[in-house]
Amino acid sequence: MPNTQRWWLRGGGRSYILILWQRLGKREWAIAAAGFAIVLLAFSFIISSDSSSSDHFSGATATDFVPLVLLSNAVQRGAYCLDGSIPAYHFQKGFGSGSRRWVLHIEGGGWCNTVASCSFRMKTALGSSNYMEHQVQFSGILSRHPSQNPDFYNWNKVKIRYCDGASFSGHPESEQKNDTKLFFRGQLIWEAMMDELLSIGLSNAQQALLSGCSAGGLATLIHCDDFRGVLPKDAKVKCLSDAGFFLNEKDVAGNATIQSFYHDVVNLQGVAGSLKKDCVANMEPSKCFFPEQIVKRTSTPVFLVNPTYDFWQIKNILVPGPLDPHDSWYKCQLSIQNCGPEQIQVLHGFRNSFLKALSELKQMKGGGMFINSCYIHCQTWMSETWHSPNSPRINNKTIAESVGDWFFDRKVSKHIDCPYPCNPTCYNMDFTGQRFH
């Protein structure tokens, strides 16, 4: 058993979450916890997997682990993580027919909306490369095994590490305004990252797919057209956002919790300069940070992978912690199977809002989607949910097969699930026993 897994099972992960809860205010915690929810998601798979499953560790070979690379042009470009350290990525070279094809995956991990929360974040891998693992396992959409990743297994693969706290869209002008030693350089990191990847072969790409999970899925949407713009005009270029379609939806008390939080992120880090200009010109900039406003203004083909019962959005947008002082939603949030009839109706209402927000994308030519009814968050970066014998399916298609159909124009790929609990193939996360919230 790997050391990290032992640490989590001994309670180290839970202790870390509780320390975070104590250090941050409830509102800051609610959204910043996205990164740690993703960590929890990964380890929940590890803990719940039996010995026969193809989890992150069983059956992995040395070539599945890819070393960390620090951006060589970061200092020259002024591109720094929150703490001033050098941004980083992991790169695995393609082979055979994939030698001129690229898939990039942007790491997720929430956002920080105050100097205090960003200062805490910079002491973690989500704000400093000093805390990043020296190597990570590539799986799911980054897997090199055709049985786990049939369409992209031999492509050049890049995992872009996330260390700026604003989905690669912060601007340094806001540093002086906020009188802080923090570095808000997300946009510069993105530009420096593209320059470096172009120099090692991306400039010769025939096909390229930009993808990302959660806050990385939002970054994918923000930079999708920019990504298209730096690649050869004759290249096939598309974008995939996994669990990055965050709703501008009021919580159960009628408060605009997520909109208020995004407003703080945008203002703190000067995000408006990275958002769609025609949107910023016509509405309050933080509203342009929402995917619904980005997608409708994006010309590059986009595919969305998202559960309509996204556990992160339910816990942080629909029913944030301060609205549940008596823990009436606590068991429901741990496992959707614990939800009572009235709570299920509220969740169905959230699903309806989600589908309504997708209405324009459903009509867009070249777009695609895999919108299932599972209680989960990201689904493309783990083989269990991306493509395995037990992966979630809609119309008998795995996520990987659906994305492949869309990317290669094999067929229209717009799959929308029926409401919970209709899909027996779902991975529904169960956090029972993980006593933190």
C-alpha cells in the first residue's frame, strides 16, 4: 500500500481537512474545499475498490508515473504560483499514430477569494510547486493503455498543475491594488505554459484536445478559443470540460452564494481581463466567470461531462454549510441514498436548472455532452469512470466512447441521462464515515 494511501486511511487526510476548516471562514471553506473534495474523491475510489478492480494503484507500472517538470520560461515571463514558486506540468511523449496528437488536462482544485484563503492555499500544492508530488500516475483520459483509453492512449499527454487559485485567469495588476505578497499570475502562467508546450512539439499538432476537471474544467472553457488560436489552422482542435459547468444558481435559502464568491475571486485577482470581452462589456464581470456565459461565446467545439447531481455543487452551491446548522442535509450530502423524498425533489429541481442552462449548447453545432445522473464530481481523470467494464454509461456508451465519437466526428454525441435513480451504472459517491463538512 503506497505511503499516501496509508496516511489517508490512518486519518491524515481527515485531519488535514479539519485543520483547513479551522483556519478558514465557513464561506471561504465552502468553495475552496473543491480541491480537497477532488482528493477525497480519488481516495474514496482507492478505499472502496476491491482487489480485482483497476484502481489507481493496482496493476500500475513505472511508465504510468510521470515526473514533474518546472516551466523553464516562468521567470522570464513573470509567471509564478501564488507563493512565487515556478509553475509545473507533467509530460508523457506520444508514440506511433499519436506522435502529432496532443491531449492536455488541467488540474482542478477550487479557488481562493480573499488574501487569507489565498495565503493558506499557497502553503499547499494548489498554490505552490514546492508542495507538488514529484511524479503522478496518468490514468483515465491520460492513460497509456488502450483498454482504458481507446482513442487517446498513444497521444502526447500533459497534466497542467494548478497553483494560481483563479482558473488560470488572474492578472498581476491586482497584486498592488490588494497590497499583498501573493502572486496573481494565472493568465501569465497559461501563456507561458502554452509557449513551452508549443516549443516541445505542440506547434506541430495535427489534433489536440484541451481538457480539465472542476476548476480546471472552467479554465478549459475560459481558454478554449485561445488554445485554438495558438495551434496550426489546419489542426483539429476541441475542448472538454469535466465537472466544470458551475451553475449560477441560488441556494435553498434564496441567497446568491456562488455568485457572491465568484465576485470576490474576480475582483481579488483581476480575472475580468481573461473573460469574454463582449460579456464583460454588457454585464457585471463575475457573471462572465460562469460557464453558461462562456460557452455561448466560444467558437471552438466544446464537450461537457457533468453529473446533474454533482456532489460538489450540491454541497457548496445548493446547500452550503451555513444553511444547514442542524445537519438536516448532512446525511443526504454524504450519500444520495440517504436523501429523503423532499430532498430528492430539491435535487431534481437543481437538475432541471442544470438542463435549462445547457439548452443553448444542446443546439450548438459541433458541441457534445455526457450529462449523467450520478452523485459524483470529476469523471474523466480516473479509469474507473472514464472507461472500464464498470464505468457509467448512457445509451450503452462510456464517457470515453462518447468523447471519442464527438472528437472524431463518428456520430452526434449528446447524451443526457434520465433522473436519479434510473441509471444502475452510476458511481454514486458515498462519504459515510468521513466525518467532516
